[in-house]
Amino acid sequence: MIFKLQHTDSFSKARAGEIVTDHGLIQTPIFMPVGTIGSVKAINQQQLTEQVKAQIILGNTYHLYLRPGTDIIQQAGGLHKFMGWDKPILTDSGGYQVYSLAERRKLTEEGAKFQSHIDGSRHLFTPENVMDIQRVIGADIIMAFDECPPYPSTYAYAENSMNLTHRWLDRCIARFDATEGLYGYNQALFPILQGSTFKDLRVKSAEFVASKSCFGNAIGGLSVGEPHDIMYELTEVVCDILPKEKPRYLMGVGTPDNILECIALGVDMFDCVMPTRNGRNGMLFTAEGIINITNKKWDRDFSPVDSEHLPQYSKAYLRHLFMAGEMLGPQLASLHNLGFYLWLVTQAREKITDNTFTTWKNSMVQKLKHRL
């Protein structure tokens, strides 16, 4: 697996690059649709390829481990074959899901004991078995097991959590190095840096993660409720430390304007459930601003939602589908939003390459926040 840094914007820290994997190329900056259980909600794989133009999608270790289970995935020949997707996949390690199960989990040095949200059964995730599970799932990029501290956290909690994540990382790397992929193609491991909203902890974690010389690096524990200004400040701090020759992944971010601002700070990879989750609830992201399609103002608007992504469907028709409870409404809205997100990062890449990114970004951010 190779990362090629192709161009850096002259007026910001924005970068254009390319990740070469055994399942194809990923041109950065990139947005990755979230397919938690081997499915991007309401979108089929053909649509992901042909309409959304997704280059890589996400799966989740926690959810795939619980169902369908690693035995079924392994018997199918890995997640790519199981879901009929021949492009790259990244799997999150499940650390964030364990974090979200605060009432159902217990953290120890060994790992995280938790109860399934499905049937209450008890399980243990350790750095070692999370590596093993991700070997079975077979994603091209796999994530180290971490603890994501809540926001707000005390300094003491954030420091202890970060140190635990670092010790777990060493165990993840040892297990990863001691094992091989199961399906005849390469996998790459990304560490996750933590530190909550404390700048000195973020610096320490970034330095620790960078010292491991893994293929790429991830920034975790942001976009969990902290103000955007803090997210941007800490993202810039750690991007200045993480090696330039390796891809940088900001986990769980975010709104279209968040993505553009963080591209300007040097981030290469993003994921978020927002395009599909908000789409299912009638919120559409466009180049001119945000549309709540259920508002009555759209009931006689026969112009397309977006000439780029859903040219054949009017706002009035899409509103009608939502008001009638027709499942096609959320499907089309999700398809539109994902297509828009991929269009946005593709445009950003083009602007970086021709050194017009900063001016374009500043103009776009204002429009993207506007509610139509």
C-alpha cells in the first residue's frame, strides 16, 4: 500500500494525494460513506459506485462482530465478497461504539468488557482480538483499538485514557505484525491519537503515534460535542506534528463546512453518518446551502433539488415522498447527500491542484452554512 502526496496548496495546508491499495486507488482528500454493518443505509452498491462515486467505504468491527459474525464473514471470503464491493474498505475498531455503551461496558488494562446492544450477551474486546477480527473482516485499512474519552473530560481522565490507548496501540501493532491477512491482499494499520480537548495531551499523543511509523494516522475523539473552534485548533496542532508523507484521517467529521475547514488544515480522509442520517430526516446539503425538504415552502417548487446529483427529481416531488411516508424519499435524499459530499471533496482536490482552494473554500463555507 502506497500514499503519494501529489500537491500542497500554496495558501493553506490542504493536500491532494493518492492512496494505492490492492482494491483500487483512493484520491485524497476523500469522504468515506459509512456502511456500518456492510451496508450504506438505503444505498445499494451499484449506486455507491455509479452515482455517489464512492472510492472507499467504512465497516465497523463492533457491529460486524455481533452480526453476521466473523464465522459467516470468513466463510464468505471476507467483507468485500460478502457484500459485493470490490473497492477499498476501512474498518473502525469498535472503540467509539464501546465508548457509546458507557452503561454497558467496563474498561480494564486487558481491554473492554461490554454487553451487546442486541441481546445483552457479554463480550471482551482486547487489542489482540480486535486485530484478529479485522483480519477476518478483511478491510484494506484497519484501525487500532482505542478508548474515546467523553466530552467534557477532566484532565486526569483524558490523560489516563490517552495512556491506555497508547499501551493498547503497542499491543495492536505487535499482533498486527505477528499475523497476516487471510485473503491474499495487503492490509494497513492506522493508530488513533487521543487527548480530548487538552492541547498538551494532543501534542503528546500525536508525537507518540507518529513515532510508530504506521502507514497512516487517525485523529479520534473530536466532533463529540466540543465547539468547532476547538476541533479546528486541535486538528491543526496535530496535523503539524503527524508526518507529511502519510495520510491523515479525521474520524467522524462532519458537516460540509467542517470538512472544507479541516482539509485546509491538512486532513486527507473523512467519514460521517450525517449525509445519510440527515437525509433520512429530510435535510439536504447543496452547494447553495441546506434545505429542509419537509418545509411547506417547497411543495410547489418544481426545480430540481440539485442539477448535479438529482436532476430528474423536483423539490416538490421529494417533499411529497416525505410527506406521504414513501421510502423512496429518504433513499433519494441519502443518495443526493452522499453524491454531494463526494462532489465537494472532488472539487476541493481540483482547487488544491490549481492553487485556488483557499479563495474557493472561504466562499463555499459561507454558502454551505446557509439555510435555504
